[in-house]
Amino acid sequence: MRIAYLITAYSDFRHLERLVGALDDPRAGFLIHIDARSHVPEGVIERLTARGNVVFAPRRPVWWGGWSHVAAILSLMELAVDGDGGYDCCVILSGADYPIRPNDTIFETLAAGGQYINATPGFRPSKPESRVKYYRFDGFDRRNLHNPKTILLRGAETILRTLGIHKRKYPFTQIYSGIVWSALSAPCVRYILDYVRAHPGYTRFFRTAQVPEEMFFQTITGNSPFAAEIRHTPTYIDWDHPSASPPIITEQYLPLLATRPRLFARKFNDHSSPVLDLIDTQLRGIGHHGEMG
């Protein structure tokens, strides 16, 4: 059993190094994409590459809410299954994630089979049809409402919507939605890549969607021969927090993480070392110096 960890990162590179160090194992490889717009501190890429099992994908700009994140993940998938790593499973993580179970538990769980991806049939309030029905643009900071490019392109989106210009034909019979962080078998990843290559219209449709990574992979998997193998996502995220985005995991979450059947959690940052130390000792059985407890 060999696992390819596919990691997309754009900040908190000290944490990224700790994430790779925590998951490092003779049975694992790391394929990492770093946002081309990010400044990487000196020495990070050199130290990670020196591990011998870390490969970096060509960097491209990644914009929140746009197609570019899907493109980055697809590039990592291609590296994983088209290369000579012999991987059996691909785990999609962000650079803000961290394991909350021992590595042996992760391997044993994923070796049992299944597609660990959150894929719910249909649209839902948090992932509405408007995300794919109306035309959205990529290549700009959607959340910076003071940026002239943002104002122009979001204004164009509003005009198109007001004029009733939208997509009237969808390239699927049933859509599925959910978070992108997942663990998929190599055959399932190959199926996704083959489907994308054979159906260019599917890709064109999602290129102008909002947050397409929360429907693109789920819809292919949910309509595939692997649908019967779908399990829940392996990553814990606090979606019940009142903030607009999931909060940083703190020590208060430890009792919850101990009982949830998850392998990873998000999110963490460069200042999360104290809670990561507790996760290592209390949940992963690792001492302060990296030895197994």
C-alpha cells in the first residue's frame, strides 16, 4: 500500500514542512503545488525536496473560488498516477491540514478500500445551483472588493445574471457536491482523469463556475462505477462555527477530534505548534522528540 499525498499550499510554509514531516513514511510520497502568487521563504523547497519523496508541480496562480484550484489538483493527480510512484491511493490535502491519527492507522484505513469523498446528491444551501448556473470569471481576487479588477469582473457577472444570460444545458444528469479534501483510490483517480480527457465540455462548463472544486470531482465520482464505494471525507472541518470560513483548530477541539472517525483535520497555521504537539502526543501516540509513545 502506497499513498500519494497531493497538497495544495499558498501560505504558512513552516506548517507545511511540519505536515510533510508528520506524514513522512517509506510508503508515502508527496506531490505539492504552491500558488505562483505566494512568496516561499528561503530554504523551504530545498529542505522538502531533500527528503527524496517530495515532488513539486509546476506553479500556477490559484485564485479563491475559481477554476485554477481544480487545475492545480488535476496536475497533482496526473503526477501521481501517470508517474512511476506505484501509488494505490491519493489523499488530497491543503497545506493547512494535519493528521490526527497515527500513520499506521491512516494506511490501515485506506488499505481497506473505498472512496473517502464528501459527495452529496444535488445542490444544497451551502452549495447552491447559482454556483454553476451563472457565469463566473477566474484570475482575480474575488474577495478584495476594493480591487479595480475585482469590481470590473464581479460587475460583469452581475450584468450577465441580470440579463438572464446563464447556462441552460448541464453536462451531467445528477450533480454531487461536497468538500474537495478526500482520499481516492488510484483507479478512481485514473477514471477522473480519463473522464476529463474524454469530455472536454465537462471541463469547459466548470471553468466558469464558482468554487468548482466542490462539485467537479464529486460529480464525476458520484456518477462513476466507484459510487458504491463512497465513504465520508477523511478530514474534520468545523462547519458549525459562526465565522464565514472554518476556524483555526485550537486545544478546545481535542476531545472532539479524539472521538470523530477522521484521519486529518483543518485548519492550522504557522502558530499552531502548541496544539499540534498535543495532537501528536494525545491522538497520534508520538512523543515530543518524534518517537512513538
